[in-house]
Amino acid sequence: MSNSFNTIIQAETPVLVDFFATWCGPCKTMSPILQELKTRLGERIKIVKIDVDKAPAVAQQWRISGMPTLILFKDQQPVWRQSGVVPVHQLEQIIRQFS
């Protein structure tokens, strides 16, 4: 998964990675927010969801301790990171800042 993760973050557009767990309540709250974000921004953003229970090596590599944790990658580098639920308008503003 680690190699494929590195391939994922090589996209030309910014990549927002949502590290989540199926048992996490706040993670379930983030799903419709991310869907709304994709509707608003379309091709300007790539959104990827990583289940920390299915990809523990990637979660460990990025030191994910709380869920959800969102990391925005641009040019393969993390440019923004936050744990917890983030409102769609705040995410949109952050992504536009780095686009």
C-alpha cells in the first residue's frame, strides 16, 4: 500500500487524503462533507480515503493517531494537516489557497 500511496499523491492536482476508520463516528460525519467538497471543486481536487485499519503501515508512516485526519498534498508534499471534522467551506478555502 505504501508504494501505491506514493503514486496516489503524485497527482498534478492537490490530493486530500482522509485517514479514517469504519468504527469512528466523526469519520462518518466527514463523508458527506467530502462529497460536497468534490461537488464544489470537481477536477480541482482529488480526494482519497484511507482506512487506517486496512493500511496500518501508511497510517504509521504519516503518524496518524486520531481520526479523521486530513492531509492535503501538493507536489507530493504535505502542505496542510488537521485532525477532526472540518467544515466544507473551510476545506474549500484551504484547497483554493494551495491550488
